[in-house]
Amino acid sequence: MALFDGKAVISGIGQSDAGRKTGRSGMEHGIEGCLRAIADAGLEPRDIDGVASYPGPIAGEAGFVGATTVDVHDALGLRTSWFMAGVEGAGQIGPVIEACMAVSTGLANHVLCFRSVWESTAQMAVGRAAAITAYLKRANTHLEFRAPFGAPSAVHWIALYADRYMHDFGLTRDQLAQIALNARRNAALNPRAVYKDPLTLDDYLASRMISYPLCLFDCDVPADGCTAFIVSRRDATTGLPNPLLTVESVGTALYERHSWDQRSDLTTMGAHDAAQSMWERTSFTPADVDVAELYDGFSYLTVQWIEAMGFCAHGKVGPFIEGGHRIALDGDLPINTHGGQLSSGRLHGFGFLHEACVQLRGEGGKRQLARQPEIAAVGVGGGPVAGSMLISRR
């Protein structure tokens, strides 16, 4: 039985016309993506009685928040019985998990969940480095211990984790490169992807270093776009057009301190907590998963998710991804079939859940898996907090 007694299903999905430097605001992308998800579900805005988004009206880098829950709620004239203005919770898909709880307990019938960004366009005027500097202004929280030493970005913090893992378990840059190479191969088959040109191992190794051991191609691509979902209560879906995707389980745990550097084992991250709690809430096992969409804000985060999900033993990710064959579209465990954020563009977590739904619905076009997947695992987030989901065609 599914975690929510089978009551929580994904009935509609939608994305705006995402891309690099689209010249459109986050609000434009937000409304477009949300309306497409509502239409895909066979609903009208008047049918939506719940709404949630990530991350809410917070301060962030230019374009990090494209449209808030309030923005979309008011623009579409929604009348909602359940409302969430923003949440960190279980990583970026926290609002989707919260929506599952809302529909399964009867607080709403159809919840619109979305994430809108326009970082690529918003940063055109100031440049990426200037955007980070403007965001910092006066460093606080953990940044006051990092920014003065030239480490204001997550790439610096995650690089330290990657270096430690390499030291302890022998992961090589040639092996790590397979995450980026696999993403680019898959993106070449995705008409919505930002980067489709071939990428070789030599290209990867020759690219400029950003923060050792992470090079340019280990880092994701800022983009503009909105991804949206309709999470419905199964009893309210009679007559809707799409096959319903059941939310079988979710991972929401945080077992250790909310910290970038205080875990008891620095070769693990929050992904391990989230994935462990997800498997504890279902009778499915990692062996049942047909496709995995795993966060790649930086390539090393995908390495962490592969291990956290139980697809290989702790410390054995290197041999698992060696050569890239096992994680390819025709491999034993296809990963990031749309190109991930490394090549398809950074839509902040929601893009991975969207691709899982696309594959389960058999709508992947040239990148659609030859063997129709029945169960997909999604892991989102990196660092101290993460969230995961298991969804199926059942």
C-alpha cells in the first residue's frame, strides 16, 4: 500500500517555454507553466483548491524567486481551501510532499505546486559574480565563516565533500565525469535542453577548474522557466484524461544537524537521511526502481544520491558509474534521462520530478526508455537538507 493509502496522485504536469536568457520574467514563466499543468490535468483554475510553491518570498540571488505562491494565487483568481506560501522542509520538492498530505487528509482536492525561476535573464545585467556579491551584502549565518575566505557559493562547500569522498574511497575525476557525460548524451535527445552539443571526456578534463575537484561541466546551468504539478486526491480524479501517477513514498528525514560541515560522516549528506526514511515507508526496494532522476546541481550530488538511494554500497559509487554504461538510457538504471540540470538547465529540483512523470507516462520522445518504466525514484537537494519521492504507474 502506498504511503498515503494511494490517495495522493499526480494528475497533471506542465512547464513553461524554459531556456537561457529568454527575456521573460519569472512571473510570465510562472503563469505559463501553471496554466499548462492545470490544462494537462483536464482542469480549470476554478477547480484548483490548493496551492504551494518553493521557496516562498525569500531574499536570494537575482532571479532565484520568479513567482511566489501569492503571485500565482492572485493572478489566477484561485479560491483555495489549503495554501502554503513557501517551505524549505524536504528540499525543493517539500511543497509537493506537503500537497500529498493535504489531499490525502481531505484538506484539498487539487493542489497546484510550482517552482518559477528566471536567473539566466535576471543576471544578464549584472553578471553571475556580481549577482552573488549583491546577494551577500553583509554575510550572516554560516556565510560569515565562508564568504571572507572567498567561498560564497555552494560549489566551494560541495567540492570539499567531493574531495573527502575521493580521498576515502578512491572516486576518480574520470568516474565523476560520467555524470556530466551521461547528462549531455540524454540532453541531446531533449528538445527543451539548453546544451545539446556532444561532450567528451577530454572536453571535460580540459575545462577550467571551478573549485577542485569540480570543473565547469560539474556545475549546472542557470535558466529561466517554471515547472508545475497538480497533486490530486484520487477520489476527485474521475474523468480526468491522464494516467494517474501514485505517490508511493516520500523521504523527509533530517537525522543530523542542519549544517554544511557538522555531519558525523562527511562522505554522506542530507540525501542519505531522506532516502533512508523513504524506503522505511514502503515495501518497494531499490531493486524495483526502473528510472532515477537525481539532483545534479553539481555532479557530485548525483554521486551522493546514487549511494543514498541504495543503488550501490557506501563508498562504491566509482565502480558503479565507471564508463557510464550502467546509468545510460539503455543501462540497468537510467539516470537523469532529460539531461539533468547540468545540460538541460537548472529548474531547481522540480525538473527531476517532471521528467520522472514524463517517463512514467511514456511521453519522453527520443529519450523515452525502451522498456516502459513502472517505478521512478526522485531525489532532490544537496547538502544538509534533501527530499525524495517514489512514484509509480500503479
